[in-house]
Amino acid sequence: MATLVTTITETLRYRGKIGQWSWVFHRLSGLGIVFFIYIHIIDTSWAAFYPSLYEKAIFEYQSPLFTIGEFAIVAAVFYHAINGYRIIYLDWRPELWHLQQKAAVLVFAVVAILLIPVFGLMMGHVVKHYEEVEIASLGALISAEDSEVATIEEIVTNQIQFAIGLFGTVAVALVLSFAMAAINNEQTGEAKSAFKRPSQLDIWFWKFMRVSGLLILPLVFGHLAMMHVLQGVFDMTVVGAPIVGTDAINDTGTAVEFVGERWNYLVAGVAVWRLYDGALLGLIVIHGFYGLYLVTNDYVHNKVVNRALTWSIIFGAGVLILVGSAALIAGVDETAYAIATEAMLK
């Protein structure tokens, strides 16, 4: 806690030192992305296993609150990715580190320039959706009830399950870690060793973070382009709308069919989007959760608590990869489309 307080106070004391702010924004954007990954992988798996729940989730994502969140997460991804490229490049060319301040300014400028057209296109989807809802409502094509959006109360009620899962995992890990401390006669207030030589695993992960960052960059930007720019969350539930990246049409107007047709789309007999999403799943979960581990190590020095959080991070990453992989392998069929359609009619 003392380290966290020091970080905040020193960041504020710097009053605009660009290197410090770059470090802060890189960590904050990374933490936001990890939290989004946690929710996104689980709810996308519902398209395969719980179609009605997935339709409910997309209904909530089409609310104004989540629309704001969508813009925020896109900005976070752009900044984290481009600033990560700056870090990778300067690690590769350490003799240029004296230029890191100018490079940090350049990153902020590039992100701002790129986000202008991206946000413009995203806003186009938002405006189009609400214009169509208003026109349909005035023309009595849909009822007032059908034109409603999810309320904050509904969103909080449904999203709290993710918080329960998160805190429940940490609580169990804490109990097990304290039990191990009691068995091994460890001092529960003992701090972990502050300095140690990097292990071969540490070195491997340092390299992995750089290499995976480079591999993730085109994958994640491609995903954002398809799912948030070319088409948006509102387009996932439009009857007769084309499904991005395929030659299919969303006949039922369900988000489940949108996901299913993408995953079932074949190129030369290969389910290209399953492979694409699978690569993104593995790389981004390991990259993101190892980053979370590094942040935890910086701020949690109690040996027992640190061990519990490390276990939670490993468990969480493993579960997400297993759940996401299971959904990709299982796929989505027409039975799920029917369940989703029925859920939308209720």
C-alpha cells in the first residue's frame, strides 16, 4: 500500500514529466484491458454454451453506459499497443533511450491522430442506431418496450457476477496461502524478498512480452477494425445485416448467429476466424495476465498475500484460456440460433 501511495504522490509531484505519465498510462490502460478481457472471453463463450445469456449481454453492451466504455477500451488498446511498441523498440536500440521523452510525446500524438477517424467511424454506428430506433418508434414499427435500453440497475446486477467470481477466486487463494503459511511456520507479516537474480523463467517472460506484443499488434487492431469500426456492437443484432469477415447474412438478427457464422466461415476448408480468435486468445491472456503479475509484485510485498494473488492470476489465466478454447472448439450451431431468437422475443 505504501508503494502505491508513493507512486500516486510522486506521479502528481512530477507535474507533467512525460516519462512518468507514459508509465502510468501504460499500466492503467493495461489493467483496463485485462479487466475487459476477463469479461469479454467469458461472455463470448456464452454464444456457444448459454445463447440466451449472450443475447442478454449484447443487449447490455448496446446501452449508453457500455458505449462510453467501448470508446474508452478502444483508446486504452491504441495507447497500450503503440506505447508498447515504443518500449520494445527502445529495448532493442538502448542507445536511443535518451530520446525516450520525445518518443513518448510522439506516442501521445500518434494515438490522438489515429483515434480521431476511429472514433468518428464508431460514432457513426452509434448515431445510426439511435436514429433508426427513433424513426421506428415514431412509426410504431417497434413498441416502446422494445426500444428500451438496459438500465444501470440491470447492468450492475448482471455484471456483479464477474466481480463475485473475481473476489471469490482471490478469497480462496488467500485462505490456501495462509494455510500454507501456517503449515510451513511462515510469518504472515513477512515481506517477500525485494531483490533476487532473474530466473530463466523471468528472462523468458521478458522476451515473451516483447515478442507477443509485436504479434498481438496486428491481431488486436484487426479485431478492433472488424468488431468496432467496420461493424459495431449494434450491427450484431440487425436482421439481414452482413457479417464482417464472411459472406454470410445474419438471418435471425441475433448476436449468437453473428458469432456462429464467423466461427463457421471456412477458407479452403479452414475455420480462419476460429484460428484467428484462438491466437488472439492465447497471446493476449498470457501477455495481459503476466503484466498483471508484474504490477502485483510491485505493490503487494506481503509474502503470503503476494503468493495468493499470484495463484489467482495463474488460475484466472488458465480458466480463461480453457473456457475460450472450449467455446471455439464447440462452435455455435443453429440450435443456439433458435435459443437466442426465442430469448430475444421474451
